[in-house]
Amino acid sequence: MGWNLLKGNSLWARFMSAKYLDNLFSHQGRMGSVFSPCWKEILSALPFALLHSRLLIGEGNGSFWYKNWMGRGILAGAAVSPIPHHLQAAQVKDFNPISGSWSLSDIQNIISPSALHHISATYVGISNRQDKFIWDLSLKGTFSLKSSWNNITQHSLKEAWSKWLWNRYLPPKLVVFGWKTVHAAVPVDATIQFCGIPLASQCEWCCSHSACPPVETSSSHLTRGQSRTSMLLPQHNNVETLDHLLSTGRSATAVWDYFSDHFDIPVIHNLPPPSASPPPLKPEIVRWFKPPDQWLKLNIDGSSRGNPGESGGGGVCWDHLGRFIFAFHKHYEFSSNTSAEARAMLDGLNICAEMSLQNIILKTDSEVIADDLKVLGSSNLWNIWYILGKIRDLFCRLNVVIHHTYREGNVVADALARLASNGSPDKIFLLRSRLPRCSLRYMIGAAASFFVGAS
């Protein structure tokens, strides 16, 4: 309900905002004894809903102060002085015109310097797309109770056997016994001894068929450095341990032998040992190929020192004869690897548009971005949603197709991106001889083969 209230696109949300919220933007509601417990619970959940709801900027009509468009919470919380009345209803596009550059002179004394730094480092391109409200805990951006529950609860590591044990077709009594077995919690003699209770241990079924004296064990074993695991291992043929009960004892062996004969199940103690080494990887040749006739190939890469950290991007373009067209590298300040890769794509395609280049094969070593851009009309990479939107527009204008490549086939762009992430000034190269030395040495071997592991 808090999520629906923040979206504000339903009749209920508009009614509740008008009746109970003091300010249309601030989401600071009235709290008193006359209000219902349901409304009080909604207000208590609003901070969590605000933190994980995000406005993806298109037209930029969302509130600059009271919408979480940066993914770091609302900016009103970072204000160090009261927000002037004439700026209360400011929209994102008021501080970020279509040119994409921020104009923050009017708010420098209102919010903290760290918040100003994060705003400047956030790339927002105003476009004709509608703003989109998403739930950042969900891959699809839609709210679900499951995603919220998974975020506020602590989960243990998933075990391979859990899906077989916690099965609705098994009786609950059998499931609980299986869980106890996995966690060594079946109350056999060895488990009781581990708890510090002196006990003479013997398997009653085995000893009823052959004379055998009980084996005296006590909690004093623990003082000699004996772990719980060793306590549960068989110390004598007839000591009642978990392993004896389920695997090596007379009754357990008889059960396994019976079912192995009737259902062709291999007996546990006759299973072959596991392979000592994994199967060898099949080598795959990775090399740079010329694009088809009348096509260009644009190799792109992004680099981030720290991920996130100081980052940069670079790229190089060739024609179908293998001739150099252009190259570039650009510094992006603080961002992640994925963000740097997407911004490098956008910059490379913008250069192609300025040079009136068409029919482009875009190569990137980011499989995540390549797979996302191949799906028309949708994106799960919400942090770079606005960048991917501009890239999709250029795909249509320039007739671009995108393919994934290994880093070994993208070495020139990788060298340029790493150079930019180290702080080199932005440059565009139209002559091959002007390229930095670090990338020239890869240009010579651009057609060389590399071997990488592939499963």
C-alpha cells in the first residue's frame, strides 16, 4: 500500500494523499490517535518504500526533491537548509536541460557537498520518454511482496539437497528425520555423548545377533580435542553412530542390499570415487574479423578502477577492408564497470552519427549489456536505463547490430578504456599514427588469435 501511495496513479492514492499527507511531495503524513492502525502502518513503511522505489528519468517531470531518481533516497533528506518555497515543486528537468549538463548553482547552499557530487556524477539524459517508476528490488521493476521479504530477512546458503528434502510429496515426519540426519541431530548414542552425557554405546540390533561388549565412551573424549564429526564416525563396529545406523550397520546394509537388488540402485559403499579433476576446457579461437562488405565494426570497452571508482571508456572503428576510421577514449569520473561500458557505447555511436556512418557492428565484452540491448522495448539494467534508451534510439538511426566478444578480441578498446580510467584527457583520434603507444602495440596484432577457455 505504501508503494501504491508513492506511485500516486490510482484513485485511492490520490484520495489518501489529499486527505492525510500534509504536503503533496514530502510524504510526511499526520500521525495521531484518531487515525486507523492501517494508516499508521503505511506511514511506518514509507521510508523503506521510498528507499527502494526509483524514478527512471525520461521527460524529467518527476520531483527533484521528493522522488528517488538517483537511487540514493530523496534529496530533501540531504538538505542542510530549508528548501525555498519557489523550489519546492522543482522538477528534474529544471536542473538538467536537454543538453544533459547539470545546472546546480541555485541549490549549492541548500544541499550537502557530497550530495552535489553524486548529482554531478549521475548521468541523466532528458528525452521524450515518459518517466518510469520502478521497484529496484525486482528485476522487472514491479513491486512484489516476495522481493520485500527477501530483502528484510536473512537467508542461509542454499544446499543442493534442500529441494529434494523439502518436498510437498514427502510425509512431514520423513522430512524432519531427513533434516535431522543432514545436521547430525538424530539422537543416537554418539550424539548424546557429544552433549556431555556419559553413555555406554552399542547397537542393540547388532548385539542381539552376536555377543559383543558395550564400548565405554564419555564426555572426557572431548577434552582430547575430539570434534563432533569424529564423535559421529564409527569407533567400533557396533557403536551406535549415525553412520552405523544408516550405512554400515547390519540392518542398514541389509536394507541397502535389498533395494539395490530390486531397483538396480548401486550400493553406497560400492560407488566409484569422484573424479579427481574436472573435465578439460575446450579451447576456442578468438580473433578480430573484418566486418562484411559495406559494414563497419566498432569495438567498445569500459573500465572502472575499484568498480565503482574512477572510470573511463574507449573504442575503435574499422571498415570492411580493415582500415582505421576513428578511435576515442573518455574519462567518466566515478561509476561502475557496467555504467562505463554503456557510456562508452553511447559516445562511440554519437561519434558515428556525427560522421554520418551507417551499418555498424557493435562489439562489446559486456555480455550483460549485449543481452539486454537485444531485447526490444525492455530493460532490466535500471541503473543505466536512460543511457540504454539513447543507445536504442541510435541503433535504429544508424542500423546497428550488437554482438558479445571476449576481452581477448577487444584488446585495443580495452587499452584505450584503461588509459581513460587513469585520468587521461578526452580525445578522438582520426589518424592511426596519433594513437597512444599502449594501444598501437595491440593494433599490430589485431588479427592474431588468442585461446580462451570455453565450457
